[in-house]
Amino acid sequence: MTRAVQRPVAVRPSDPDDFEDIADLCRRVYPETSPWSIEQLTSDVRIFPDGQFVALFEDQRVVGMSSSLIIDWDHYDMFDSWEDFTSNGTLTNHDPVRGQTLYGVELIVDPELQGHGIGHKLVIAQKELATRQKLLRMRGGARLRDYHRYADRMTPADYTIAVVHGQIVDATLSFHLHEGFHVIAVVPHYLTDDSETLGYAALVEWLNPDRVEPAHYANRPTRFLHRDVVRELHRSA
């Protein structure tokens, strides 16, 4: 069961005053890579301010952040990289006119506070955004964060299936599954220079219940879906 943080945590849109704190948070979450640059964060807030969120304690310390943009999915391949989907983190490919997909660019929580419901609040903010925008769905790449522990004996696909069925816990993918996302595919080379994932991510999806129709999942691949979800889809089709 998720434990509540003792002090209140508020989620609000990001602004330039948060950028240094976001960069510091990124250093703690991704110590091997460069943090989000001020140029990237500035571009994101300028292009799609409604899609950028921070989570703060009442002392205004940034303890989580998320970023998203709207894309026209037909312009992409599901095996594209993070750089392709996000225009290298600048979101200059944001397409609110034709797009029906809210793409999750980033969602991170202070490593010392993970498991306290902060990530859940950020996901709720994103789902509410997708609902307000009347978008069909959310998609994003969930890092296979713990795959490096199993890479010597499992393929990325087999690892993902084991996580979906609860046989293995992956710190990132298991979180997304708990939040109502489902896996569509496993993407190689989604990330670069990531020793935890070896480059792999699971493409995950959440369908907006206000928009979803049977045709949206009639031909959905089921390889990475939990058996209970497959049965439910068959009943609904």
C-alpha cells in the first residue's frame, strides 16, 4: 500500500523559478547523465505550459516533475527513440491541432521520497490534462529500470512479460502498470547511455475513458497485456 507523505505535496504547473530545482532533482535521479538544461526547460514551458508540472512540499522544495506534449501519433513509429518523440527534449514537435495523444516525456520523483504517492499525483495531473483536452490517450516510454539485473538470463520482452504478470517488480514499469497503463511494445534504443535499462523501454498506454471505443483496442497487440486485461478487452469488443 502506498504510504502518504506526512507533509502536504502540491502539484502545479512549472515556471522558470523551478528550473534550477528541476535540474538538481534530475542529478539525483539520473546521476550518470546530464540533467535537463535550462534551454530545454524554457522551450518546454514556452511551447506547452499546460503539460509541465512540478510537485512541491509545503516548503516549496521540488520533489517531483513531469513533462508532456501532444503529438500526432501517425507521424511516428512506435519504435522511435525518446529524442524522436520529444524533439530532443525541446517539444518543438508539439501538435495540438492534429494530435490526439498526450506523450509522457518525463516523470521523476526524489529518490528519497519514492513510494509516497508523489508520482501518483503527477500522473493524475497528466490524466486530467488529457481529459480536459479531450485527447484519446496517453502514451510514453517507461524505462525498464531494473532490466540490467536480469539481462544475462532474460530477453527484454520476457522481462517485460514477467513484470506485467507480477513475477518481477520493475521500479518504473510496475509503477505505470499500477497507474492503469498497459504495455503495447518493448522499444530497443529508446534511451542512450542508460546502464540501468541498457536502452530499453516499454511503450505504455492509457486510454481516456471519455473517448475510448471498442475500435480503439479491437486489434490491440496482447502479448504484453495481463491475462485479466485480455479477457476484459474480449468482453468489451
